[in-house]
Amino acid sequence: VEGGLDMIGGLLNLFQKDSDVEKNYIKFLRERRKGKPWEWL
């Protein structure tokens, strides 16, 4: 059971990271549209 919970925790962690990447990418696209891509870096 513990192994299963660890796996679920790992999956949730992955999804969390993915959503963070998505947010940053959207932010990056927004800045790029404004013509200021360097602010994201």
C-alpha cells in the first residue's frame, strides 16, 4: 500500500511541475507578445 501511495505522490508531484512549467511558458509567451522576452529569462 505504501508503494502505491508513493507512486500517487510522485504522479501528483509530476503534474504539479507540469502546471508550473505551463504557467511559466504562458508568462513567457505573454512577454514575447509584448516584445520583451528577456524579462522572462
